[in-house]
Amino acid sequence: MPRSAERRLPHRPLRLAGGAAAAVAIAALIATLFWSILGAAAGGQGGGAGADIGYLIYITTLQASLSTALSLLVGIALAWALNRLRFVGRTLVIGLFAAAIVTPGLVVAFGLLAVWGRSGWLGGLGVPVFGLGGVVAAHLILDGAFAARILLARLDAIPELRLKTGQSLGLSAWRRFAVIDWPALRGSLPGLAAIIFLLAFTSFPIVLLLGGGPAVQTLELAIYSAVRLDFDLALAVRLALVQIGICAAIILVSAALTPVPSSLDRPATPRWRDGPAARALQWTVLALALAGFAAALLAVLADGLAGLATVLGRASFWTATATSLGVAALSAALALALALVVAAGRAATPSRPLRTLLGAPAYAYLAVPAVALALGAFLFVRNLGILPDAAAPAIVVIANALLSLPFALATLGPPLDAIAQSRGRLIRSLGLGGTRQFAAVEWPLIARDAGLVLALGFCFSLGDLGVIALFDTHDFVTLPLLMSRALGAYRSNDAATIAALMLVLTLVAFIALPALFERLSRARA
Amino acid sequence: MLRPSLFALAALVCLALPASAEDKPTLTLYTYDAFAADWGPGPQLKAGFEQSCGCTVAFVAAEDSISALRRIQLEGATTRADALVGLDTFIAGEARATGLFAPHGLDLGGLALPAPWTDTDFVPFDYGYFAFVYDKTRLATPPASFEALIAEPDSFKIVVMDPRSSTPGLGLVVWIREAYGDHAPEIWAGLKPHILTMSRGWSEGYGLFLKGEADMALSYTTSPAYHAVAEGDDRYAAAEFTEGHIAQVEVSGILKSSPHQELARQFLAYMASPEGQKAIPETNWMYPVVDLGPDLPAAFGPAPGKVLPVDEAAVTADRNAWIEEALAALR
């Protein structure tokens, strides 16, 4: 970053302190979880580490790298197409794409099979869905569409003035992408890449479902087995640290890439159409994405219709819905608050190492294996002298909020950075305090993104089973637990309906919350 | 939207706290989620036992039975559990070795199990045989042995579960080992082209089969009974293998640290009694451990013709080696 940038940033020691406090708290939490597990490890009997740890690390890294590279590629192409094209139902399509990432992985995997599997709608084409290709394809649906949603927001925020200039210069579709779009996208790519890599690396049931056998599996399986089957907690911690180490390397590499300030503007109706060849390509990209992504999700919805009356007639469904909505609302609010604190702290300093340190704990949390989180949380609460089952709701809220924090940071970070750098001088010359800066300058510009963050946090929490493996689930039932319970009791129709209803809730949240927030910010401005 | 859900959450927190106002003792049973769930056997057994015990039965449900055992091991002598309901053949040896369980002291001579019950620590409450389930409308003649399965064309697919994350997955490793001994790796190598995938758990693997992605899935001989009784769908059947099948017996144990050992003993006896057993078949979809006569739906069918014994001590000692040789043959 050029030195002049430093002088443009408003002086905000409180924001830095807040960001640092949040980062330290998350890092301390992760350390405490591991410490609790190591403390209990003395009691374990120790089994044998599987002979295939090295192979699992290799195949997991390969799978995650492929998933990340392809997801970003697809995400850029799709964001490009969606930014240019206008059609009836566009909002719904964007919502559908964004919803993919928060849908439980298994639901997406079954949706994929409903389209491409042996007995699927397009099963006759004989597309292989099992093996490395199938796993990467499922991750593409989950993560590529999410990348497109985030990148689309960056493209939509390109100032109209820049577009007008470009149009008057008569830029070709390719030059337009290279000169105008790419600089707007670049800033978001490292953060997105880190997130997608982490998600793909820690993905577990989906990898085993589509992997096709021991040749394509995941390191999380070995960690899960060390805890559950072998009860070798020391080995589990060692493997978990290997996983975090690999993921940390990716986080650091992505953080080391030059941060690029992104632009900020409200989405405007585009008046600049690309040439016919480019538009044909855009429609093709969209059609392929719809066939590949949306069809799988539509299959989930269609599948769920059959059991609708049965599920809606059950009291347990409504209790679980109320619980899930409560947990989701609380953890979404917590995630947004944490993301604002950390992102504002990061935007207040030009020092790259400091920025990395502030953001890294949030990402590192995503690399902690789910089974280690469950075990660590249980032991931690117990060591505090609290009855674990009474603390379960609070634990799930916090765990789910932390789960969506990296996504929230990737969404809110770039615009807050851009504001600090492009409007920093104005803020200083007006002598605005931190609160006024937020209310008058930042909030109106990031409200829509904040809505997106809230939707993300809400839906992540809605779809995640959480860390409840060891906690009492008798009275604390969420929708995903109800779904996996139904699946485990042969009731696959009920499970399909619950999955479809969760998907509908997710879609509603993704379409409604960002729009609502933008309206709120306009009313205040 | 926020306020009612906050209220719901607060209500849940209150529900999670034990109701200690009453004088009646509370019998706390650790079990797996599906056992305590609405459509599991838990609610019926609780209602039936509470009629006569002068106590309150409280379930603490973990994700699965191994997780419930791990929780007790982590809690040690301070555990609130009076008994653990739902251990199985493959983990019982390890549970025994923890020294946390007390002898049950019950006379179980009258039970009807694949083999006479001699275990002095654990009390059985149901059992099932592992088998490959198929759809009769899609597959007219299923393979009748592992060797016949291996001889099918490569396009014949089965779904199994990973032995490291799933009990049926581990069951298949033990089954092939008990049937073929040291030749087990050859069977696994023969199965390799037929294995569509090794899912993390039974539910998603069986789901793949129900969606028509595979010709057979690893499950239980009693699975078709669910489809026939609960769904009125008699398309499904379990393939009987000439090598014989192994049983997974589900058992319960009383904790040494429990202040309510006598009450726990009574509950375990109730669960194994004809009255308690009636709650099992149509909730857990496993065979009862007493002869229920006409109370057992005909769809449950007879046991497989040949049943292989399972050596608990060998399973406990060699489990990881068996898993490793199976995975090595597939890799």
C-alpha cells in the first residue's frame, strides 16, 4: 500500500482495539478448546493412527485446491454474466445461487444425484458423479455459486462514471473486463479463495458420500475416527493441528497478496451492453450454471413436496423451527456485530501484518475440525462447572456465529477498506468522530452488504448441525437435527421435506434481508 | 421475528434444566439420539416404566451410542448417568474395559437371542443381522454370497459405510472377517469394483440406495420390515448369504457410580421383559430379545439360516488391524 494511504486514514484507536479484542478472544477460544481436549487426553487409551494419514492429507489438499480454483473460475464467469444480463426472475436466480453455500452439504449432494445420478433426470447422459470429480462438482455448486454472489456485489458497485467513461472509449467486452471488472474483483479473490479452500478441506459427509471409497476421502475422517472410535484424544489434537497448519498456510498466502481497494456504488441499471458474441457467451454461462446449480436445488424442492402435509402436521417440526429461527437470528446478529468490529479494526490500519493478525483467528476457526469443536466445547463448559446440557443453546449460537464470521468478513471487509481509503480524507477534514463516521458515511454504503451478512449468518446457522455431538439433544432439537433424525429412522420423505423447507427459508432470507437493509439505510440517509 | 424466537430460546434453556422440585428419584439414562426421539422406543419405555417405578425417567441423548460412552468416560465418576442404553457388540468390550460398569445381577436365561446370553455386565434389548438390502422390482435374483456378489459385472453397485465413522461399516469388516478369516482382504479386493461409495453414516448410504443409485446397500435383515409395515411397501428384501450373517446386539449397562443402581437394574429388566420389548420392533426396527409371538409383525421374517458367532475379545483387540487391511485392499 502506498505511504500516502496511511495519511488518508482517519485515526481510530478504539476501532483497532475493538478489532484486536475480538481477534484475541477468538484465538483464545480456539486455544482453550484444544487445551481442554489435551487435558482430557491423559484419560484416553490411545489407538493406532491409521496408516493412510499421509495419503489423506495429499488427497484432501488436492481436492480442496481443485475445488477452490474451479469455484473461483466459475464464480467470476457467473458474476460477469449476471452483472450484464437483465431478465425476469433475476433476483430469484441470484438468491438461489447464494443459497447454495448455506444449504447442508448432503442436501446439495442428493440434489446433484437427483439430476446426474444413475436414476436422475439426466442420468442417461452417464456423467460420473462418484469419485474426485463428483466431490469437486458438489463443492462447485456450494462454493462457486457463493463466490459468484460475492463477486457480483463488487461488480454491481462499480461507479457509473467509470462505466460511462469506458463506454465512451468503446472498450471491447474483453477490454472492459480486464480494465474495469478485474480491478473491482481482485480485492475479494484472496479472501474468497481462503474461505472456499477451508470449506472444501474440512468438508466431510459430502466427500464420503460422493468420493467412491478410500481413494477419495478426507483428513477430517481420521480426526473424527480418532475421537470417536479410538478415543485417542492426543492423536486427534495432533491431526487437528496438521489440518489447521495447512489451512493457516493458505490463509497467510492469501493475506500476503496485495489488497486492492474495491469500489463502492449502488447497483445501477446498466445501459452498456457488450457485443453480441459476449452476450451469447453470458447467456451460455447462465444457462450452464442454471442447469448445473439451480437444477440440483430445484430437485431438492421438488423432492420435498411429497411429504409436506405430514411434516407440517407435526408439533416437533414447529418446535424445531422455532428453535432454529431463534438460534439463527441470535447467531446472525452476533456474527454481524463481530464482523463489523473486526472489519472496522482492519480498515483502521494500513499495516499488512496487523491486518492479517486481526483477521486470521476468524479464518482459523473454520479450520478446526467439527469433532474437535464439539469435544472441546463440551469439556470447556464442563470445566467451568456448568451443566453442559444447559449451556448447549448458548454454545450452538456462538459456534454458528463464528462459523459464518469469515464469510461476513469477506463481505464487509472490502467495502469498509474502500471507504476508509477513498473517503478518509473527507472524514478527517470534517472532523467526524467514529460514531458519526459509521452512521453518516459507512452505514448507508454497507447496509446492503450488512443485510447479506445477516442473511449468511442466519442461513448458516439454520443449516448447520452445530457442535452438539456430546450435548443432550433430547429437548434441544433444531431443523438440521430433525432432518438427520428422520434420515436415520428410514423417514427419507420427511427428511426431504425438511431439507426443502430449510432451502425455502434460506432463499427468503437471502432475497429479503439485503433488500430490507438497503431500504432501512435509505430511510435514514 | 427476533422476540418470539428469543422467547423460544429462553423456554428451551428452562426446559433443559432438571426439574428437581419433586421428591421422586430421577433415573438418568444416557443414550443415542434416535432412541430417545419421538419415534424411537424411548418415550414408550419411559411411560411404561414410570407407571410402576415411582420415579422419573430422563434421557440424555448424544449423537450416537459411542458418543454417549465417550461422554461417560470424560465425565468419569462424576457422571449423572445411571445407565447407558444402546451400546453394541462392537463397542461393548471397550466399555467393559473402562471399569465404569457394574454387573447387572439379572437372570437372563429366558431370553431368545442368536446365542445364549452369558454376559454378566450388559443386558441386551434388541438385535439385528447385517445384510445387503435390495429392491425386488429392480433385482430379481440377488447374489447369494460374497463370492457371487464379487462375480457380478462391475456395473453392479453396492453402498457400504466407512468402518471408521459408522457402526454398520464396522459390522461389515467384522462380518467378512468372521466369514473368511485371513482371506478377508481377498474378499475386500473383490468387492472393490462394486463399491459405489463408503458413506459416513448408515442414513446417507441407505438413502443413496433408496434413490436408486445402487443395486444393494449394507443394512439389516429387518430393514424391509420398516418399508412393509410403516409404508405398506413390500418391494424391499434382504439378500441371504450362504457364508452366514453376524448379529449386532444392542445392550445396556449400569454405572458403578450411580446412586440409583437398583432402579437402573429394574429399568433394564423392564426393557428385556415382554411388556417392554413390545415397544422395540416397530420403533428401532430390530428383533426383540424375547419371543413376542403374534406381537411381532410377520414382515420381520425369520432369522438367516446360518449365523456366525462374533468373538468380542477379538473385535476389541484386532478391530483397527481389520479396518486397516480392508481399507488397504480397497485403496
